[in-house]
Amino acid sequence: MKRVIVTGATGFVGANLAGRLLRDGHEVHLLVRAGYQPWRIEAIRGDVHLHELQLHDIESVTRVIDQIRPDWIFHLAVYGAFSSQTDVQRMVNTNIHGTINLVQACLKTGFEAFVNTGSSSEYGFKDHPPAETEVLEPNSPYAASKAAGTLFCRQTGHQRHVHLPTLRLYSIYGPYEDPTRLVSTLIVRGLQRELPPLVGPETARDFVHVDDVVEAYLLAATHPGQEPGAIYNVGAGVQTTIREAVAVARQVLEIPAEPCWGTMPARSWDTSVWVSDNRRICQQLGWAPRHDFLHGFTTTVEWFRSHPHLLQVYRRELTKG
């Protein structure tokens, strides 16, 4: 058993990771911000330790880390990944200051593994699958703030000779995905035999199932012989257009409605080329995605059907939107 800290555990990936850590028998501590949304962790609330703080408050972070003295730290807290999250100062506080504060506090107590979370957006627009050594060209304040956090962790890993890898995540989907994201929206509307508003059909993503991403976190924490400050792309290595994703949804959910392309405005980061070069994590950590998009989508539909109370949460959120 390890003492484990997870930041961002009330979010999509963090909630899945926290649940897996509990099932594996670890002591799990969640660092949460004031006013957090609890619905993703209601099922595990009684089995974890909650610590409410702001990551940019170095004194609070240092005090809590000194109390827990974790073996593993999984840092997933983030701000700015959604188009509605536009406060640049909060991006800096969470993605840069928060990351630095957490790393420095954990260095004081020591740790076996600190796994940082990066983003594929750090690369900016590329016309090919970028390797981890690619020049970063972030094209938004959010992407720049994530790149800064990744580079800090890489430099610290090298300088201090500590196990501090970063996972650059691509387009994750699965149970507990945010209600405004494409796959969850396709399923919630598709269960009513409808389609949501859609961007252009050639907009592309590298969809990777959250169970595969959780496995990547665990391998990054435990696999021996990694370079200090290593960076790994975590994506399926397969590009899927929105046209192809909608076709899968219509097939699995038997949706009669025809897609109406362009009824949702494109986001500034939308592109027709978005795919990972995942060779490093596959070769060095032995990771491999186990879900292709059809299989992953189908299992996510099954999860929604087996959690009708959460389906209602999703429908309320879509109504708000």
C-alpha cells in the first residue's frame, strides 16, 4: 500500500484514477479546491481523505504535504482546458504556480514518484504526430501555461535526480467525462435518438479511453529505469474525425437523425490534424491502448446505461448549456 495524493480528483480523469487507486488498495488523499463539484467522487467519498486548499497558497500546500508525506503524487489539477475558462491569471496560479508549489513541497518530504499532467496543446498546430522532443509552439494562454509546468517538472527531474515524469494527454473520453465534451454529449443526446450541434466534419481528435490513461499514470509511477523528468505522449496514435466519431455514435445508438455540420462554432484550437506519436510510452513503459474508438464508445454507453442517476446529472448540465 502507498500513501497517494491526487490533485484534480473531482475532475474526469482524476476521479477515474482515484477509484483505481482505491481498488488497488492504496491510501488515497485528494487535494480539492473550495467550491469543488462532488458528483464524480460521491461513490468513493467515504474511502478517501479530502484536503481543501488552493495550490497557489504555498503555505497551505507545504503544511498538507508535510502531514501526508506521500509516496506517490499524481498532479491533475488544471484550469483553462475548456473554452469557458478564460481567466489567464487563474491559469497561471493553477497550472504554473500550483505545479511549482506542489513539486517544491513534495521535494522537501521526498517521494517515490510524482507524475505531472501535461497536454497535447503544448505542441500547438502540427501537420504530423509530434514526438516529445518536438519544438513547443503553444497557441493559447492555457497551452503556454501547461508547457511552462511541463518544462519546470522536466528541469527539476534532471536537476534533482527525482522520478518526475509528465504525461501529455490527448482527447480522453469515458465514464465521468465532462458533460460538455463531444463523446459524452453524443451519448446523452444519442440515447434520446438525437444528435447534438456539431462542428465541421473534418475536425480531428486522437481519442484515448480513460482506462488506458489511468494505466499510463500507474506505469509512469512504477516502471523502473525512466529518465528523470521524462515526458510521454498519451494518445491512441490514431486520428478520428468528428465525421467518423458521429458515424460510430449513430451505429451504436441507432440514431436516425442526420448530422447537421457547422451548427456549433469551431474552437480556436480545432484542427484537421491532431494525432499523437505514442512510440516512447509504448516502447519504454510497455503501455498500449486497449480500446479502439468503437469499443471504447460502446463501453462508455454501457456505463451511462448502468448509472441512470448520473445520466440525469449530464442531462441537467446540457440543459444549462
